[in-house]
Amino acid sequence: MRGLQLLWAGMVGWMVDTLLTMLIVGGGLALAGITTTDSLDFSRPLHILLGLALPIVMTAIGGGIAGWIASEDATPAGALVGGLGLISMLAAGIDPEARHTLAFIIAQCIAVVVAALTANGMAARRRSRI
């Protein structure tokens, strides 16, 4: 039963992460006039925020939700959110010749750790309220 709860929490967290990333990051990229990820210029702070920092924050929010749902197995649930994000990014296809490919992979790996930590924090907060 705990395994199903862990899987459910990870999937819900990943869906929230994906939805928020599409809405907030996608909207921000559109408002900034950035059409492709190859046109990101990481020497500009707005591009760093939209291309690297906000996706990590969205994954952390998804991990927090997963930790809230699966409070007994919060850390693996949060890591699952980030891991599913990494898998979906790699399944979409990575062009080794594209700019910033390594930066996106490293940012998603950092997001896995941040999501696991956020999930652990949210589960501790939920347990303290009970």
C-alpha cells in the first residue's frame, strides 16, 4: 500500500510540476520573446531565471506536494517527482549539438535533490500538525 501511495504522490507531484512549468515558465519565455531554448543567453539574469531557476522551483513545489501526500515516504516521493521530470526531458530527446543541453540536465539533477528536500520538509510539517 505504501508503494502505491509513493507512486501516486510522485505522479501527482510531477503533474503539478509539469503544469506549473508549462504555465509560468512557458508564459515567461513567451513574454520575454524567447522562442526556443537555443535562444537563451545565460549571461542575462532574466534568461537564467526563466531557463534554470524557475524550473527548479516548480519541481520543488511538485516535490513538496508529493511529500505532503506521502508523508511516510516523503523523500523518495519528492525524488520521484524530479526523476520523472528528468526522464520526461530525456525521453523528449536531447540534441547533443544544442546549446545549454548540459546546463538543463544539471539543473534537473539539482531539481531532484531540491524536490526531495522540499518533500521531506513538507512531510515533517504535516506530521507536526497531526
